[in-house]
Amino acid sequence: MNAPLTLKKTPLHGLHAELGAKMVPFAGYDMPVQYPMGVMKEHAHTREKAGLFDVSHMGQAKLTAHTGDAAALFEELVPGGITTLKEGRIRYTQLTDDKGGILDDLMATRFGDTLWLVVNAACKENDFAHIAEKLDGRANLEIKDRALLALQGPLAEHVLATLIPGIADTVFMQSIWSTWDGADVLVSRCGYTGEDGFEISIANDKAHALAEALLAHDDVAPIGLGARDSLRLEAGLCLYGHDIDIETTPAEADLLWSVPKRRREAADFPGGVRVVAQIADGVAKQRVGILPEGRAPAREGTEIQNAEGQPIGIVTSGGFGPSLGGPLAMGYVPPSHAATGSEIQLIVRGKAMPARVAAMPFVPQKYKKG
């Protein structure tokens, strides 16, 4: 008999229990999937007011070059434009392998000659080992054991500004260091819901008190993984291990917007030659948004067929969009069926269900841009 899996706990684990959360295993952690409010109401609350998420399972690290600029070194591992980052600015990019496959997607923030990295929970150990190995002898990767809270929604700025000075002056994809209750906090104006909002990195022993201070505001409610997934799906955002993985490249995943022209021209990142060839010659598969007809959702793994009933792809994320008011999905199809409006069908419970390729995001994003 296999030994039971020992799940890790975030610094907010006790608070989730106090709030009556339903806990589930996720990326090796015991995480809240929903609270008594329920997924639908949690989703709506985030869209209308402000939702508080525990994302402390994510990996955080500081990269410092032994000499020179960490951004230049990090560009050897990713296709994003890191050296062009201004102070306190955030860049979304991916770690790629020699074939252009995506090892993980991540956020990098520039502070002077250093980078602050935030990577996915399920990949963090492999990511950090990969970075440390590739930059061995040239840079130091300091893994940070800190809590990470996300406050998302149209009232997030109003709420957070009552506790942490300076955040109202920030815009989307900008970070600042500030203080709360004597502790250093890194506040980043970003998130994974499509709403305006922030991610707040803070010492573990201060996380519970900060969460309680935020939840004391009438406009803030705790939100679990269930609503986090429906929110990011409506925003058309990828989930690593589902919509992107080592078998997909940034070109296939419709992420070329994150690869600047100079990186494409130089092809000087892992897998760059293959990705540039895909840009020139086309890809065999393309990530697209999908809107099924009717009310039945098409879940991950659902077969996608063309109008003649021939298999052409697979759904990688799918469910019901509470704000959209109907089912929605993402998946991969050949370029011949990737145009918005293309008619396809999904095999749900053994039956062909009409659907069409749709533009993403499914629900407008509401970031505060400069």
C-alpha cells in the first residue's frame, strides 16, 4: 500500500480552516477550492468588488548576477524582453527548452541589476534547479520563503490603499516595495483574473494578519481555486500543465505577443530557431478560444472535431463562465480551423455538440494601464 501523500501547507492554512474552506490537493499543497459562499458567488464577487486569494504556493526567488546585469543572463533562458525592462516593471515570459517547449511560464520584475521571479507552484523546484544550473558560476538564485496574497477586482486599489501607501500610483505590470505593520512588502499590480488587482509578497509570519486586515473590509471576500480557474479562463489566460507544457511552443500557444521583435530576429533563446521557423512556416496546432452552443460545458480532454466529424484537436481547459453566462473552453486545432468564427464540434458525453472558435479574452480585461 502506498503511503498517504503529505501535503504542504501555506502560511494561511489556519485561516482557511477558520473561514470554512473546502480544501483539496493542488500542486502538492492543501489548498482552498471554495468557501461557504460557493464558486459562482466568489467569481461574481471578484468581478464586482475585491477577492482575496492565497497564492503562497507559488515560487519566489531573487536573481543576482555575480557581475553585471541579471536581466542579460536571464535572457539566455527565456524569449521575453528582459533587458529592456524599466525599474519596477514586470514582464511575463516563459522558460523554454532547446526545442522551444515551455518548461513553465513566469513573471520577472526588475529592481536595479536584480530580478524578482515568480513561478508556478507545480514547477518551482524544477524551475529553480534549471535556472541555477544554466547560470551556475555567473549568478546567484536566492529562493524566497514568503507568503503571496492576491487581491483582485475593481475595488482592489481602494481597499489596499487604506493599508499600504503608494500603491494607487502604480499601473498594470508595475511593482513597488512598501511596508505594512513594520514588514517589507512587495506589491505587484498584476494577477490572473483579468481584473485590476495586486499580488502582495510578505513575510510568512505577517501573512495571517494582513489577510485578516484585508478581509475586515466589507468589499473583500476570500476566494478559492475554483473561482480562480473560471476567472482566468474567461480572461483567456493559460494554465501551465493544461494549456501550455513542454510539448507546446510560444508560437503554438498564441503567446508570440510576449516575444519582442529583437528576440525573434536574433533567435537567441532556447528553441529560438524552431520558434522562428514556426513563425515563418506556420504551426501544426494553435491555441484558440471556443464557445460551445447550449449550456453543457466541454471539460479538459474533450475531443474537437471538424464539421465532417474528423478529430482535429483537444480541449485543454473548459467549464462554465459565470460572467459570460455560458460554457467556454480553450484548446488546440490546426491553423485551418483557428480563425475566429470557424465552426467545429465537441464530443461531450458521446454526442457531437456544435461550437465555434472565438476571440479571447471571453470577458474584457480591466487592467489599469498607464
